[in-house]
Amino acid sequence: MGPLIPLGQISSGWDFIIALIIGIAFGFILEASGFSSSRNITGVFYGYNFVVLRFFFTAVIVAMIGLEYFDYMGWIDLNMIYILPTYLSPMIVGAIIMGVGFIIGGFCPGTSYTAIAIGKLDAIVFTLGLFLGIFIFSEIFPYIEDFYYSGNMGNITISEVLGISNKLFTFIFVIIAVIAFYVTWLIEKKVRKTINPYKFE
């Protein structure tokens, strides 16, 4: 997509180096945001800490507005961005499985590696379970392949499903995010009054 940098300025040999730098920066941001703590991550399900929700809402908003602005300035072509195909039924089942794992383990695959980087034993156990799950999935895949590819909606976006422009959807999403920030702040304020204020430090 883009490109933001003219073709030929950066050789393909730099791809992995750039990816490494971005990965280190992303890991640093996750750790600085408290994502190496399973208590912070699971707090969203119990109402005492919504840092996960606010972090990802903020990331999505910045990305959405940034892409729209870059497209408006002619710095990027949104039509060239690859959209993953949507397989509705298996994605819903996968989301439920991941959500349950999120609550039980206190990590998602990405945050577990962040926690491993600072020596969290629970993250190591979680990641071992992750690899076990991958192995089991690969073994049973031939039996669930038809379901895995069911509900194919193609390379579609939410704005296309709703029949609105990307700009309007971005505006609506920002409004929803602001409301979510305020509502979760009220929930945190109420829940923290009923628990030990030092318990989740």
C-alpha cells in the first residue's frame, strides 16, 4: 500500500530489520501500557480495569483516522490495503474460544510474549498451552476444514456491510469509543469503591 516511501529507496533486504524495530517498539508499548500483567488484562471482564479496551480503542481510532487522512492527502491508496476474507461462522466460534482463553489465562497470544520477555511464569505456561492448541488444531483440521471455510463473505468491511462510507463509519466509531471511555470510567469508579483499592496495584 502507499507507498509512503518512494519505490527503490529501501531495498527488500531491510524488510526484516524494519519488522524487528517495529516489533520491539510494539512490545515496549504493550509493556508500558501494563499488558504484561494478567490482572490488568482480565480486569476488563471484572469491571475494575478497562485499560485493554481503552488501549485498543485508541489504537483503532488513530489507525482509522490516520488512514483516512493519508488517503485524503494522496499518500496512500486504501483500495490497495489487503482485507482478510470473512468466514463468519468459524470466526464467531474462534472469538468465543479465544475470549474464554483470555479470561482463564489472562493473556492473548501477543501479550503472553510481552509477559515472557519480563520473566512471567504464568505467561510461559499460557504460551505452552498456546502451542499445544496449535498442534491439536493442525491435527484435527482435516476433520473441520469444511466448517473452517464456511460462511465466506469475501473481503468485506463493516462499512460495506452497513452500506456507508469509510469516513462516516470512522466518525461513528470515534463517537462510540468516546462513549465507551466514559462508561467504562463510571464502571471502574463504582467497582473500585467495593474492593480493596490496593488489591490490583
